[in-house]
Amino acid sequence: MADTDEEAVAAEDDALYVLTAILLTPAKFPSVLGDDYPEACAALGMAPLADGYGLVLGQDGDGARWTVVIDDVSLVAVAIASWDCGMEYDLSPSERTVVAALPGWPLAVAVAAPNVPAPHDPDPDLVDRPPLAPPDTTTWGPAQRRLGADEIALQWALWREQIDDAAFSTQVAQETPQSQEAQDAAGDASTAADKAASDTTLDDVAPDAASEVDGTKSDGNASDSTPAESTGEGTQASHSGVRRVLTEVRAYVDTPPPLGRVRSSFAPGDARTLRADGPGWSLVARTDDIAFVLLDDEPGEVLPVGRGPELPGLLEALDKLAVRPS
């Protein structure tokens, strides 16, 4: 984290005391802002530049919240890496790198600058646009769904241990073209967690790991998510939703989606963590393991997708087209 007693950048002819910074790039952006990079940029009124931006969040001398957008992405990346390692870093972008100074914060920040008034939005008479504000995550919706997917990716091992592989079931294929087609469409979607895991929530698994923003916790939470209940023959009503997600994910392989819809990041060993999003859904997977699906129309449900015969190839194909951090 920045030392707010010392660090400041210019914004609106006043000092901005830096609280934290985040990246807005095709490979890494605050997912609560959108399903892909262009959508996240649009939420801030920014053009989706190929190299992306750095977002510096802080307060001015009056305590008002500001988000300063800069085009020096590497500077912000180095600052974040330093803070993550517990090191001090003087994040002081030059004025020539400032693209915009936006009122408000797009994400909740749990800290405040010392010796200034409590965080508040700037005077509306002094700004020409509504202030940015964190998405409302008190009810289930796209932002809550994406936060839930973030949490699963962050705490994969804890979520994975809730799932008993014996709980996964595969429908028996019939040797007719029509039933084979139905099996392919369903694929790995005919899976579910066992009943013992059905009452576990994100708070139960990781109560202190709500959306993390480069050392600053967001107030957004996805604590209502639960693994889906098993029927012994596949998922319940969610089965058709998972099948739809897998169909749309397969379509990404043939027709690449908007930039950032599929992202690949580090995982232990030779595996990668994959994140894919689309209209009304999010998918998190490990290339050497299973996947989890969250749906807008299934509030609080976390639906495991068994590895089966098709998922490995699908994940490999997704990883090849995914955006990776540089």
C-alpha cells in the first residue's frame, strides 16, 4: 500500500493522497466493471486502448474521492508488485501521464488518507459527470456473480476441497446420432457437488477474502454463493443453464469474443487458471482440473463442472486464445 502521508499526484489542481492503485488492461481489470475489457473501460468512460491504463485511487486535501487514470501502466504495475511484497513505493505519476481525473471510486476502498476529512464524493458543482461508485452488491446480479468468480479463482484450493469427485455423474450415451448430439451438448455439465457441500457459502470458505484490490479490500461480497445440490443424476434446474454456458464457451473457440472475455493466469505446476465471462455467466477453471460456473439467473449457486472427456480439450483451446498478463 502507498504511504498516504507522503505520496500525492496532481488532480484538479489539488494534491491527491494515494490510497491504492489497480490495473485496467485486457489481461487484468476489475471484473465488477464488466464481462470484458472494453465493457470495463466503457464503465469509466475510457476508450479501450491496447496497452490499457493504471487507475490511482485517492483523496484530495478536502477528503474527496478521485480516480486518476494514467497511461503509464508499467509504473502502476511496479507499484502494485512492490506493495504486495510489503515494500514502500513512491507512486507519483507525472502530469503528462494523466489521461483523466474522475470523481469518485469505481471500487470500495477500506482505508482513508490521514489528516483529511472522511472520504466523500466531490462537490457536484465542481465536476462535470456523476461520481464513480462501487456496484451495488447487496442483491445478486452481474457484479455479484463476477465477484463470486473472483473469489473462487482466488481461493481455488478451498473451493476445490469441497467437491467430492465421486459426486460427479455422467449420463449414459445412447448409440444413436440424436442421443450422441444431446450428450455432446450436455458434456461435462451433468455434474454437481454432493449434498454435504450444498450449504457451504463463500463466507464459510473464506470469510475475510471478499473482493481484494491490490491490498485494499472491497466492500463488495459474494457471500451468498453455495455449491449446487446433487440429485445423483446431474444438476437440478441449473443443468440447462450450465449446458448453455458450455455451448457459448465452445463458440468462443470458433469466434473469438471481445478482448478480456477469456483470461489466463498463473496456477501451481504447469496448470493455468482460466476465467471466462459472458452474458449472464462466469466460468472459472484450472486447465488440469474441473470448472465452476456462476449464473445471473441462479442466485448464490456455484455449479461444479466435471472434467469428463470434453472439458480438458475445451480448456486447452480456451487457454490458447486467452489474454495473458505480459
